[in-house]
Amino acid sequence: MYYSYILKSLKDGRYYYGSTEDVNRRLIKHNNGDVKSTKGRRPFEIHFVEAHVNRSLAFKREMFYKSIEGYIYLKEKQII
């Protein structure tokens, strides 16, 4: 299984959207400062996760989250 996920920064309250095969391992990398784009916004918590059957679908969902349509969807569903 692959996952699309949303992390929430406990420092600034903003969200980070991503996809991975192991959400918990990825969260550890974000919180350890191993991810350049989130290093200054640590710590993070898992806010939302969706499971997908393959990497391609998880990545497509990540890209959807990052789009204006995805933002509207996440707001309407009260996910963010």
C-alpha cells in the first residue's frame, strides 16, 4: 500500500502534503529535519492519511491536495 498524507506543523499551524509507502517512517524523517522543505517548520503531526493501491495513485492524490480544487475539496470536507 501507498499513502497520501497531510501533516500539520505544530510550530506554524500550516499543512504539508505528501505521499509515501510508510507514513510513520516519513513523519520521523520530517521531524528529524531530514526533509529540506519542512526543516524549519518542525515538529509535525499526522493530520490526515488516505491509502492507495499503488504509488502512482498516491502521488496523483498528493498533487490534487496541492491544487486549488484540492484545497477547496479539503476545506469543504473539513479536513483542513
